Amino acid sequence: MPDDLPALYRLVVGGSSGDRLRYQGATPSFGEFAEHAYDAVHVQHVVELQPDGPVVGLVVLSTVDFTVGTGHFSVVLDDACAGSGLGVMASILFLNYVFSRWDLRKVAVEVADQNLGSFASLEGKLLQREGVRQRHVYWMGDYVDLHLFAIWRHALEEVVPTMLPRSWVG
């Protein structure tokens, strides 16, 4: 993954992706990004269109608490891939890996107002709304709401057979 840091840095500071990661619109230097790239990260996978192809995204499980069986999930995707289904596919594959590897009950997902549309098709099927933090994130000169969702193990187990080819999940 260290070899992917320059590509991941471009995802964070370029396009509309930066506000969705931990910097909330701020632009860290490459050194700051590299120094903190693994903070609180339990596991993360880069997203590529083909093996050894360019990095177009990142899926992350962080802030894991095995005592209560929870973690935090995030995904960032290159703007050029928006609307392609790649983000959903990468997320489902990654979450299937996470839940099959570790005994977690659920993972939390936080979605700012401006990104809510990207997740609309999953709400109610995979994403269960848990609440909203009003005017919680500073973005483009204003404070916007942060929507809180959970992805429960049982919900993912129901969705995987309908969204992934059987050969991909074993």
C-alpha cells in the first residue's frame, strides 16, 4: 500500500473526494497525508479497475471495537468512476470480506449531505438510518448535516447473493 500513497493522495485532494475522507475539505501536504494514512485503520483495500491498474478508490474499516463488535466503514472513489456502480461493488466485496473475517455485528457509515445521493439506492436494503448530526461538517463555506447509517451483518448477508456473482463470494 505505501506504493499507492501518491495515487491515494490525489484522490483525497482532487475532485470531490477529499471532503468525504478525514480531512473534510482541508488540503493536507503529502507528508501529513502519508504520516496519518493508517491512523485508526484496521484494514483497507485499494480499488483498481484491473490488477495492477491505476488506483481509482479506497475502502476502509477503521476504529474497530471488538468488545462490542463494531467498526467504521468509509469509501472514496475517483470522480471519473461516479455512477458506474464500482463504488457499490467495491464496498459490497470489501464488507463481505470484513464480516467473514471478523466477528463484527455492524459497521457505521457517516454520509454528508452532498454525498447522500450516492448512497440512496442502498438505504433500507443495506444501510439502516440511525440518525443525523445537524450542521456537523464544514463543507464549501457552510456547515452541513452528517447522516449516520449502520450496515448490519445480517443485512449484508441478505444483499450479497443479490448483488455479487456467486463465484466472487465463495
